[in-house]
Amino acid sequence: MLKGLIALVPTCLLLCGSAVLFFRRKAVCSFLQLFGASSLVVVVLTHLFEALNLFPWMHWGSEDGIGHYLDFWSAVLGLTLFPVGYLCHALSHGQRSNGQRSKR
């Protein structure tokens, strides 16, 4: 339970930062980052729900339960889309700033 609450802080910070970036600059890169951060928050919430035994019909601990698949696929999406969105944003931002420097 404590680990889940501790993990909730950085994932929520990632989500807030991604949301700010998305609303400032609506692009595919920032959307991927936002969706990936949201997926990571879902991973943390599934672990908290499992610890609190909320929604027992999801069978959080069993390998064949819906909760397991929700946790797994959220982790896969989060750990894939957030870095891809971040890299895409960093590369596009770097190209834009390099282009502006060469014009001066």
C-alpha cells in the first residue's frame, strides 16, 4: 500500500506535466506522452486497488483476472508510449531550435 502511494506521486507529476505540454502544444508527440503517463497512473491505481481489495470481481492477484490484464497492458502502453512521445517531442523541439539558430 505504501509503495503504491509513493509511486502515485511521480506518476501524477508525469501526468500533470504531460497534460500541460499537451494543452500548450497539441501535437501527436505530446498526446503520446499524455496517453503513456495516463497508462502509468492506471498501473499504480491497479496496485492500490489490489492492496485495498477494491473491485474484487476484477481478480487483481490472479493471472487470469481482468485486473492482471489491465495492469499488464497499461504498463506496456505506459512504458512504450511515454518514452516514444518524449523522444519525438525532444527531437522535433531540437530540430526547430536548430533551424531558428541557423536563420540568425
